[in-house]
Amino acid sequence: MEAAADQNLVWGSGSLRKLAEVTDALGGRRVMAVASRSADPVVARLPDLLGGSYVGRWSDVPPHVPAHQANLAVGSAQETHADAVLAIGGGSAIGLGKIVSLALRLPLIAVPTTFSGAERTSRYFVTTERGTETGTSGRVLPRAVLYDPELVEGLPREVVAGSGITAVAHCLEVLCHSTSEEASASAREGLLLLWGSLAELAAGTGDLDSRREALAGAGLAGHALNELGRPGVVHQVCDLAAARHGLGYGLLHALVLPLVLRAYGEAAGPARAALAELRPGVSAEEAVAEFAVTLGLTVRVDPWRAAGAAGFGVAELRLLAAELSRGAGDRAEAEVFDRLAAGC
């Protein structure tokens, strides 16, 4: 993996107003935005914020970064002679922005409007007919990130839940590995911030502090995962399942995370300890399942029923785990996939 540049993290309500200052510092004179229609209110402010530096917006941002759309976005950036990329949104928009940045060697600026944590990782991926193609490069790590809690006010519950449970999974999986103290500390702090704030936001009782904490927790989750240096088991399973079965990340993480914690065995000790502080007297698997229900992601009666209706159930998960085991990065990871396949 290429060395990552330091990130300029800009925090606070109204921080979007500092966008011109941030782009100027990176030498951006022709900035192309990558943002789906859900970011229309933010995009509408760009002409005033950036003036003549704003050259337009790529709005076709489907989930999971399909390779065809990624190629078209790269072509659009070339046609407009963009010299910087501004990604506004969640994992899909930032993921697509990373591909444009990587292909054309342009600086990337991220304005997250969900809680995925993608803005703090150097991982990129595209989806093809064969599945997902992934990699890591310091060149796709956003050079600057603007965290503005005003931009996540009124976020739909399903977006809070789907992106937030992804960040929670990052934290827990980092804690299942023997990583640096910085990564572990970021994961523990991120989990603590996310656990309370996401529940409030999903219930519609969140305030400015909740939004700040959720953004901060998601950022720490992404940073912790980046320090780990590779995608975890949960992430790999969900990437492949999403590409092949078309399910959303939120539901997939809710289904898979408790099973993966069990498959990690003794290695999940630090993750279990962190969850025990949040939900004393409850098993880690039950704590995660309860949290998913709190966010509105699953039903208790049969959490596989919704997934099975979309063509993804226990049998499919076993096949995916067995496939990923064969391509695992090391023996320890392969054993987790093997236990996941056997324990479903």
C-alpha cells in the first residue's frame, strides 16, 4: 500500500463554508463534484461556495461503485479538465470519487453526509460482473474532509442505520485483531460514540451533539480500519454479497456481524469486552443483534427471512465464506471464514 498523505480534518457546524479555502490549499482550480441526488441541497450551494472553480457535478452514483459508471465518471472528469474531485455523500459517492481520483491522480476532498467512515480509509473497490475488485492506495485517501453536522440533520432512519452499523462493524472487527494501540484506541472510542448517538438519531431524538458524535465515531471507525491495513471478514462478506445479491449494506451487516464475532473465537475478546461495557450481562452477539433492532435493521422472529426473500440466506453465506477462505490473506483469516461457514 502506498503511503497515505496526512488528512486535513475540518470540524464544526458550517464547516462547508470553508470549502473554497480547503480546495485552494490543494491547488484545486477546476473542481468536479461527485454526488448523488440525495446531496442536491449541498450541491446547490457549490456555485456560491466555489465560484468559477466549480466545473460541474457527476450525479450517477449507484451503490457498490459499478465499473461502467466509474469509467464514465472518469471520462467526465477528463472532459471538464478537473484538477480536484469533491465527493459529497456516503460510501457510494466517496467510493466513486476515489476511483476518479486514483485514475487521474487528482486530490480528493470528502464531505460525508452519512456515517460509513469511508472518508478515512485508503481502500477502494469497483463492482464487476465477476464480483468486486479491491485495492488500497494512499492516493485515494481524501486529502481533506469537511465534517459538518448540519448536513446530516434529518437524515432518513434507514441511512443512519445502514451506514452506522457499517462503522460499528469496523470498530468491532479492528478489536478482533492484534493491531496498533492507535487503531485499538480509535476503535474503542469510535464504538462508544456511535453506540449512543446512532440510537438517538434512529429514534428521531438526536440533536446537534448526537450528529457530531456520530460523525466523529464514524471517522474514528474508518481511521481504525485504515490502520488495520486490510478489509475485515465482515466487510469482505458484505462486499461480495452486496455485489452478487443486491442487498443493502445495513441489512447485510446486521445479519453477518454477530456470526462473524462468534467465528473469531478467542480473538474477539477485546471486542466482547468493549461491548460488555455498553451492554453488561449480555453476550456480544446478542448486544449487536439488539442494537441492529434498535436501529430498525432486522426483525427478531427470523432475521434471515428478509434476506432469503432476496435470494441470500444461510446456504449462500456458507458458499461465500468458503470462497473467501480460499483467497484469504493469511491462515488466521482463513480459519475465521472456515468457522463462519461451519457455524451458520
